[in-house]
Amino acid sequence: MIEAKPTTMANAMIETTGSGNSPVQPSVMAAKTSGAAAKSKSAAAKSKGAAAKSKIVPLNFGAGARPFTRTFDCVIERQKRKTLALHVNHKKVIVRCPQRASERSVWEFIDDNRDWIEKRLRDEALRYRESLRIEKGAKIFYRARELTIEFKEGRKERVMVSGDRFIIQGHKLTNAKARVQVEDFLIDKASDYILPRAKGLAKYLGVDHKINEIRLRKTKSKWGHCTSQGILQYNWLIMLAPYSIVDYMITHEVCHLVHMDHSRRFWSLVESVCPDYERYIDWLQAHEHRFWF
């Protein structure tokens, strides 16, 4: 995300419809001019903007602006804020700006940051292509190796890794059935690996009495969680990662039983158990998008 303060207000203003938090299509409100013809054009522009309420529109620059090398959707959201901000989602740019920011300031802000936007769009496109899909012939990033998913007919349901193949065996497999089998496979792996190691580390640190429950749950964004009530939670998707990454996640949450914060003391304790934790954090941030399905 990029943020910046808006520049001086210009005559050409963006007129929006809807609430401040809703995506809207900008329409240019012409500067005041004398004569009925100018007023008529301004009224027509307002009417057109109202009809196009909440639409996502392609970003186009005015005269003199350097064109982007590709087209993408741009959403302008007017909010009660003092700065302009850019958010990039797959194939879409969201511009959040103050209620009265001028069209010129918004476009200049986007143009000034076009290199950052293009890089983020490329990165997002790559992440989308690499996202995990449980289907025949797709790629799965398992234990830091790229394997090819293979469906195998068989009465017994199981998941196996052989060479560069990730084999899902079952009777009359569909993508939906295969997905459930992979989920069960990873949950079993997490139960066998994470639970005993978390308990063992807690005992080593002298905080095993603080554990009330260890949960395995697939969440939208978190890999782990620890509450003040002694509940440890781990995302079983982490079992797609190498064991060193899984061990770091176990360490991170168990250390929260000692320090319920991210203070220097907390990270020192993590380092005493997992000396290469920073490297593991970097690896996970670079590859975690390949584990979600």
C-alpha cells in the first residue's frame, strides 16, 4: 500500500455518488463558465455519473499523462481521510482518497506510482497463477518441492508422494472428492506432528500447565494463534511446508504462553529455540500463497 497527502485542489473535481466507503465511478465536474450551454453540459455530466453508480471502470489518463503499459480496473473510494492510498488486488487498483481531493491530484498520484502499481500487478498475477488448485495435472508445492497432482483409481482412499508425483487415490475421483482427501491427509499429518511437539516444547519451557486446548483449524489468513486462556491454534495447511517451517510455527505460538506479546523478550525466547526463525519467516512470506486452497 502507498499513501500520500493530496495536492492543492484544482478546478476539475471528481464528483461521486454513494457513501464514502463505496467504490464509485468518477465523473468530471466542469469548472464554472458563463452561458447556458456550459451549465447544460455540467448537468449532463452529473446525470451520467449518477447512472454509473458503484461501477468499476478502466483507468484512463488525461492529456499529457504517460500511458500505462497495460489496462486494469480502477476503483476510487472517497473516505473521511487526509491522505491518498493505493491498494492493489488481482487486476484491480483501489484508490482511497479524501472526500474533496481533486481529480488531478488523484490521477497525478496514480501516475507518480505507476511503477509500483505495475510491479504489484505482476506479483499478484504470479501469485494467482501459483495458487493451489486440487485437480488432476495441477501443481502442488509440497515440502518445498513442486509436484504434479495425479488421480489414481482405487477403492482405498489415500494420498501418496512418489518421485515428482502427488498421488490422490480414490474411487471415481472428482476435484471435490480429491480436495476432501487432501484436507483429511493434512489434518492427520498435523495431528501426528504438531500436537505432540507443541506439548513437548511447552513442557521444556515449563508452561505445559498453561495449555487448555490445541486446535487445528483452517483459517483465512493466520497460521497460528495463542489466547490468554491457553488455547493454541494452528492452521493445518502449514503441513504443506517443510518441517523446519512447521517447527517455527509451533515455537512461535508456544512461546506466547510465556510472553503474550511480540516484545524483545518474546523474540529472544523464539530465537533460543529456533535460531534461524527470521529465515523461516522470510521463506513463509515468499511462498505461503501457494498453500491456500
